[in-house]
Amino acid sequence: MATMNQQILLASRPEGEPTASNFKLVEAALPELKDGQVLVRNHYLSLDPYMRGRMNEGKSYAQPQPLNEVMIGGTAGEVVASKNANFAVGDQVVGMGGWQLYQLVDASQRGVLNKVDTRHVPLSAYLGAVGMPGVTAWYGLTQIIAPKAGETVVVSAASGAVGGAVGQLAKARGARAVGLAGGPDKCAYVTGELGFDACIDYKQHPDLKSLSTALKAACPGGIDGYFENVGGMILDAVMLRCNAFARMAFCGMISGYNGEPIPMLHPQLILSNRMKLEGFIVSEHMEVWPQALKELGTMVATGKLKYRETVADGLANAPEAFMGLLKGRNFGKQLVKLV
Amino acid sequence: MATMNQQILLASRPEGEPTASNFKLVEAALPELKDGQVLVRNHYLSLDPYMRGRMNEGKSYAQPQPLNEVMIGGTAGEVVASKNANFAVGDQVVGMGGWQLYQLVDASQRGVLNKVDTRHVPLSAYLGAVGMPGVTAWYGLTQIIAPKAGETVVVSAASGAVGGAVGQLAKARGARAVGLAGGPDKCAYVTGELGFDACIDYKQHPDLKSLSTALKAACPGGIDGYFENVGGMILDAVMLRCNAFARMAFCGMISGYNGEPIPMLHPQLILSNRMKLEGFIVSEHMEVWPQALKELGTMVATGKLKYRETVADGLANAPEAFMGLLKGRNFGKQLVKLV
């Protein structure tokens, strides 16, 4: 009897916030392996904000997630069958396995499936601090913000997988790291556990003036770099506190993912402060991944890069965990455990 | 009897649009020359949009123009007296002489006063195509937009001193140049005389949708680079037509100079199109001026860089000419002839 796979498909596109009805759990028999193919049992599924953008139709930086196909997503797991000379049963691997228990993949193309070493770094970390979120943090911080020692770097969504790494990488370069996070628990984690110099609870600052005042207090020397995960009022408030020649890495704008208008109030500041704003998608910069993963892996293995995980249990709980992620209910990297 | 100088001072700060009452014409006797000083008879005064920003109080990239002092401004003229070994009577020079007939200046500091060669390039051009506006165009185009052959570069205020040079420099690099200008005469000049591939009369497109549609028609391959002189709706419309990895050089935002709010409607596009937006002030990049002036001077001398001048007659007419410049009444580089 063929092994049964479970998969979550995109059943319909959300109007505004996603709901459970946008997803559909199905069973499907796994076909026989062909030459070059590898069968991976997914242990962890990564849930990430970018998935929300893919659920929309229309022009974006990436192809929209097709309807009635398996939701895309990063996965970490173990090879359970292989007709590819480069992979053996028992290999620990990461790939884009999607929201499903098993990934059947032609592993001949370089980069589709990557073996990882779990002796010093746990498997799940390859979906977080030593994976796409970590490299995202590394790219925006080192290639766009490029902080000098003594400069101040601000990060939104600072308790998240990306934001947490941004601040710790900034600190490792001698910069001052200031986070923005939602709620006292996340803020305490950002300063206490991750070692940021300060963290602002944006929920305590519902208007621009209040948030801008809080940023002034937390950044007495102004802001030299900003890692943008959120957009909207937080972006406006940060811009008001930016120094001349400030750099902003645009990585996400979660506040606009449901289609809300999120205008930037004062684009004149780009000129008057001679700022640089740059958007990026880390998958378009594969050339830096080896260098980034080397630094991130070493930092995790030596305890210098800390992170936290929120782990949902079982594929069926992935949609709810994803909706929680978009509302900021997760704490650190959001994963789904599949085994 | 001492030579009498005439000067225009900033009498008060404008609230909204500047008016004649913000300026004051005064006479003042010129003091005796001290060692190291040079007396320049200003032949031309340059009027530029940046002056409007300086008239405001408060935080900007530059010190505000002080009240009751001579308005700042670039000038070209002739040395009429010198106690400085590097300058002789009869030398043609450019400097920041301000809104006045004579400039008395300590010329020991390098760069304060620069001798120019008027054999192949007219004196007034050193305030335009071969001066600050030309270098501004050169910097934004070559150092930020850096167009590849075949790419499309859009320029606002395309008939102006900066915009006109941007398009011609883009064409010289094999790019397609599309201008935005106000009125059929300016548009005809931009395509006919300056050689842009297309020019859109923004006055024919009073709303975002109409302007965006016009840009789509003029830029069938999308927009790869944008030189921003204006801000507001034009910026929003251009952003909607930008290709992935588009670059925007922010040089001016004249639409916001009187304090109007000019929000950017869709900052999400910075991320989804992986754009780079960078503000700059050309006086902070003196290291590139020699290279830029060499290219610009050669292009003007050989007829490859064309420009037009609007020349007001006499210092007393400078305020009105300046107010006209802010309303787009000039055609090409706005100068005041002082002799």
C-alpha cells in the first residue's frame, strides 16, 4: 500500500485577514520514486509572514500561491527514501517542502534540498536563525544598513525570528540595538534574553506623537539604521527620528498585507536627511547565503545568537498558527511540528 | 568714495508661498580689501529651488538662511580687485556670491572661488549645465540611478536646468529618457531640442490614474530609474510603473516646499519591487565634481548637452523671478543678469 501524505492547499484567496476557510487539508497517496528523486519526511514546517503576500492575487515580487495547490513553505526533515546518489536515508535536510507531511522532490538541481549538520545546531534552527529568517536579518543588516560601531539600529518586530537576529548581529558589530515589539513580555525578552539596549512596546503608543517621543527617549543619538518589518505608523515615527544618511532595509510591511493603505507621511525626509531606503528579498541574493550561514551557524553553536520558537503541533494546526503569526501571537520563530 | 553694493536680504520667513515682502533690497558701502580677499563683480546670479527650503526655519539638511542677511546663491562674475595671489583682475570666477552686485570674499580657502574658462563655455553655463545643476543631474543619474543601456529613466521638471541634463546624460548612456513637464511648449522643447524620447505634460493629467496611464503609454517597458524633483502625485504615479530593482534619486520635492503634506501613497512598492530610494545633496559629494564637470563641460562645448536660460534683468527683479521659478514660470535655467 502506498504511503499516505497529508497536505494543506490554498482553497480560496483571503479578503482582508485570512480565515480557516481559505485552507483545505487533504490526503494524497505518494507516487513511486523516480530516478533522481528523494522522499523527505518533514519534521518542521516554517510559518512566515511572506506567505500572506503570496496568498493574494495580482502583481507582487513573486508568483502568487496557486489555488488548490500545496501551500509553499520551508521545511526541515529527514530523508526516508532516495533514488539520488547525493542523498541517503537518514540525511537531515532543509528545503521548500510546503505544508505537507512528505516532500517528494527531484533533488538533482542544486539548492533544492540541502543537507544540514545537526551536531551543534538543532534541526529546527535551520528554519530560523540559521535559515531564511537569519539570512534575511544578515542581508538587510550587513548589506543595506551596514552599521558602524556606535551607531543606533532600530528593528521592528524585534522579538520575531528576523528582528531578533538583526539586533544581535548589530550588537556584534558594536552598534546600539533598539527594538519595537508588542507587549511587556516580548519587550522583556528582547532586552533581557536577546541583549538589545532597549525595546519599545508599541502597543503603549497608539499615536505617532507618542511613539516618536518614545523613540527619542530610546535613541538619544538619533537613528542611523532601521530594519523594516511592519510599515505604517511605526515607519513614520522612525523616519522622524532618523539622522542624516540613515539607511532603511525594507524586508516586510506586515501592516499592509491585508490591503490596507499605509501611506508614508513624510517622504520629504528621504531628501532632507539624505536617506537610503532599499527593499530586498533574500532569495534573490543566494550568493551571500554561504557567508551569512557561516556566521549565523557559528553564533548559534557558540550561544551568541539566541532565539525562541513557538511550535504548533501537527499539520492540521498550521492555519491557525499562521493566522496567529499575522496577529503577532507567536513569540519568536513560528514552527509547526509534523512528526 | 567707497563703491556701493546692492544686496537683497531675507526680511521675513514665508508662510506658504514666498511674497515680495519676504525680501528687502538694501545698499551698503563696500569695505577696503584685506589681505587674501578678492572683490568680484557678479555678472549672473543663479536662482534655484533649494533656496525655498533655506527660507524656512527649523530642521533641514542645511542651516536656514539667517534673517536680515544676504540671500545665499551661486554667482558668476569677474574679479575687479584682488589682494590674493591666486586671483587677478579680469579673472572669470564662480562662487556663492549671494543676491548682490559685488562679492567680497576671502579666497584663501580652496573651493570658495573657482576660476573658469569661458573660451568654449559661456560664463552663465557655469551656473547651469556646467555648474551645480549639471553636477546634481550627473550625480543622481550616474551614482544612484546608474542606468544600463536600454533601460528607461523618467525625470520630473524635465525642462529645468537639472532635469534637462538628467535626460541628456541618460541618452548618452543608451537609456530611454522620458520627461515630465508643465505645458505643451516645455514638452516640445524637451523632446525636440533636448532629444528626450517622450515628454508628458503633467498639467493634462490632474489625477493619479490619468498620469499613471500616460506614464504607461510613454514607458511601455516600465520605469527603471526616476530622478525626483517634484514629489507628490507624480512620485506616486511613477512608483506604480516601476520595474523590479528600480532606482530613485531624490533631488528635490518642490511640491512640498511650502509645507503641504505630500504623503507617499504606496511605500509597499519599495519592498515588492525591491526598489532603492536615495536622497542626496550634491555639495556633500565634492569628490565627484571634477569628473562630472569634465563630462558636462565637454558635452556643452561640443553641443551635445543643450540647455535654455530664462534671464531676469537686474537685482531688483530677483524676488519676482524666484517666485516665478517656484511656480514653474521659467524655461530652463533661471538666472538674474546683474551687469
